[in-house]
Amino acid sequence: MKNFNEKVFKAITHIAALFTIACLGGIIITIFHEGFPILKYAGLIEFFGVEWHPTHFPADFGITALIIGSVVVTIGALLIAIPFGVGSAIYISEIAGNRTKEIIKPIIELLAGIPSVVYGLFGMAFLAPFLIKVFGIPNGLNALSASIILGVMVIPIISSMSEDALSSVPKSLREASLALGATKWETIIKVVLPAAKTGVMGSIILGFGRAIGETMVVIMVAGGAAQIPTSLFQPVRPMTAAVASEMGETVIGSPHFHALYGISVVLFIITFITNFITEFVFLKRRNK
Amino acid sequence: MKKVLILIFILILTLFMVFCTQKSTSIDIAGSTTVLPIVQAIAEIFMDLNPEINVSVRGGGSSIGIKSAIDETIDIGNSSREIKDNEIEILQEKNKELKKIAIAQDAITMIVHKSNKIKNLSIVQLKKIYSGKITNWKELGGNNKNIIVISRDVSSGSFEVFYEKALKNSKLLTNCMMLASNNAVAGTVSYTPGAIGYVGRGYANQKHNILSLENISPTTKNVLNKTYPLSRKLFIFTTEQNKKTVDMFINFVLSEKGQEIVEKQGYVKIVNN
């Protein structure tokens, strides 16, 4: 009986693992299969052109503005999230006492549990009017507001993973540094942080993946104009927003339909590369 | 052993629930988000009057409404536009017929920020704004302020009607903001001083200035006598499947009581001619 249970359990976990792989395989095949036909209609140069007018006749399927939109809001988000994320990680791991740590850590992790649509609503209903009033800019839904909201969303990822990395730095390293006469500040910056470098880098790359793949927030807050922005105060249309908001009414098999899948292919390649780098960074650490 | 009992219990419960839902008759509705508030409100009253019938209403967009109605995965599909040629082709391929019922009228309403002095635009001016040929309110006699042009996403039925009737098939300017819902447009225009946007009539309120087009304002009267240039009909589609409950629901929508709800939602009642 026991032996039988053992075998059943093994089989179930086996199937679970295979199922995940099968799903991934299915997704890859589908998006590449549906994405490549766009090259029949547009050609590679036109597909990476500037103008995106998918429903106009004749249609333009240039996705460069969409890619730049994604990149701008993602970099903006990281510029906000890295100082706050890594800073809070250093505070929690190195400076805060046990009690403060136990309060702050779960609160930051709570941020990660808020659904993205709630972040989007916050951006639309509060942040955008606030930016108009305070900075007098003409338009509240723009690359900057999307960056701010995405940045806040990414903070808990960077913070909790960096904190894990910092905490796993052996205590002996800190003690040695302090014993040599280094101050606490010097110990953190010159000893602990370099020792946890790979973990912190990994958290940033994961944060990048989260920000570039986020959809709901950019649909609601980024403004949705398919242009190459000349300032942070201009609206942009990231790739995910274009796919999600246009897919609903495209005719299956039309050039527009294939173009949206083509965007998915580009997005998939970008996230695949970032995941690959994360994996590589972590593998390097494990082998040490 | 205990776990097995729990599993069996859950299984029985699920089966029970499945049978329960199958027993009561249900009407499945999906499609345009512009039509959604009307049908939702009517469905609630309808269910109060007929407790044995269960009506479920979802959004999804006009195309999804029509496509699902053709596939008969739902009973009624909502649409804020007419059926397209390629959809008629699919219908003919499947040898089916789709019944189109106009249930309400709507005026695509142009709204601007409260502080804006402009009260009226011509269709030509509107077209120039949305194609990027006029970029400052000054050119229209307003304040020296850049125009923030706001549109609905290309997937919305409202966009398709606007594109055809106001933009006259010319290219939308590239820095036009594309927002996902009527609510998003209404909200953004209310706090953005230079903005102009269009929404279903039910979404325009005291927080905006409503523009008239060619000196005709989007009042109920002007929609009814068809003088307002951006008026349109809202539809529901269903295949002939002789389902009694579906007919009951459609009759209720077109009844006096149903049309009262249409007006309460800010739309204009349908006149059968």
C-alpha cells in the first residue's frame, strides 16, 4: 500500500511538471505561429517602422514607438524602484532592530499583493490630476506617471529579494570588517553589498521583467498614444497595452491580428532574455 | 481516509451546483461595453419580475458580442455598431441568420474641460483636431493652450463610428491618447485643462463642458429627429433559436418599461419606424 502511494505521488508530480512544460511549449508555438505571418503583410523593415495605425486603410504596422514606450516606462520604473527597493532592503537587513524588521517587512511585501488594476485606478484618479495641479503639465496620463506607478509596484520585488541576498551574507564578513575599524556605513557599502551583488542584480532583473510585462497599469495610466516621446510628460503606448486593448476586436487571421502576435513575439524574446540572464546570474552564484 | 471523504463531499457539492444551474432557465448576454449599462440595468429589473430566469451580462466588445451570437455560445450579443461584411460572410458560411434589434440610440458626445470657452465645433474643425491639423485652442478662438486629443481605443465600437462619421476615414494623429473606456475618457477630460474627448451620452456630466456640433447640441430631441451628426443606434443580435425566454427578454427591452430604463441610463429611446 505504501509503495503504491509512493508511486502515485511520484506520477502526480511528474505529470504536474510535464504539464507546465507543455503549456510553455504551446504558448511558444502559438505566438510564433500566429506572429510570423505579419512579415507577409508588412516586411521586417516596415514592422520595425515608426507609424502604428493598425485600423487605418492602408494600415501601418510599425512597432518601434510601442517598443520605445515599453522601454521608457520600464527604465523610469527601475530608476524609482532601485533606490527605494535596495535602500529598504539595506535598512531591513542591516540597520533595523528585530521588532521594526518584523513590522516593515510584511508591510512592504503587502505592496506586492495589491492587484495591478488597483494601482491603475490610483494612478488615474489621484496621481494624474495631482501631477497636473502641482507641476502644471498639460497632461496627467504620461510616461512619467506610468513609471511612478510601475516603480512602486516593483519596489517589493527588489526589496524582498535583495533583503534575502543581504541577509545570507555570512556574519563573519561583517564582524571582520567592523573589527578592522570600518564604520557600519563602510561595512554595508564596501563589504555586505558587494558580497550580495549577484542577488541584488537578480532582483533588479526580475523587477525589469515585471515592469515590462505589466499590462493593466500601462493601459490605464500611460496615455496610450503610439508616438516616440520627446519628453517624460508625453503619453506613450507600451507593447502590452497595445496587445491587450486592441486584441478584443480584431478579426482572427487579419494583418492586425498577426501584428499583435508579432508584438507578443518581441515581448516574449525580451522577457526570455531577461529570465535567461537571471538564471545565469543565480547559477553563477550557486556554483561558487 | 478523511481526505477521501472530503473529496467525495466536494464532488457531490459540485455536481449538485451544476444541476441546480441547469434547472433554472438562463439567458447569456455579452458584447459592447457601451450597451452594457443598459442591458445590465434592464436585466436586473427583468430578473426581479421573472425570478425563475437567470440573466448574466458580460462586456467584451462589439465584435465579441456578434461573434459569440453567431457561434451561439451566448443567447444575445450586444453591439454599438452595425454588422460588418466579414461577419455576414461567416454567417453565410454557417448558413445561419442573425436577427438585429435596435434597442436604444446614443449620441457620441464631444466633451472639453470646464475652463474651456469653446462651445461649438464644426465637423471640419473636429476632423482637423483629430487628424492633427489644428493643435492649439487659439486657432479656434479659445485660449492659447495646446489641445490634448483623447480618443477611445481602436477596438471600441465608439471609435469605429467616430472614425467613420467625424474623422471621415482620415488618419488619426499619432500623439492622440487612446483610452480604454468611456469612464477613462470622461475622468481624464474632467481634470485636464486642454483636453477634448468623446463619450457615450450617458457619461457626459456637469464635470465637463458639452460641445455642440454644427450648432446642434446632443439633446434627446436632436437625436430623435436625427439632426445631431454623431448619433448612432445600439443593437442586440440573436440567432433564430426560438427560445421563449430570449423573446421575453427582447420584448421587455423594447417595452415602455424597458425604454424608460434606457433613458434613465442617459441614452435615448428607440423609435420604431
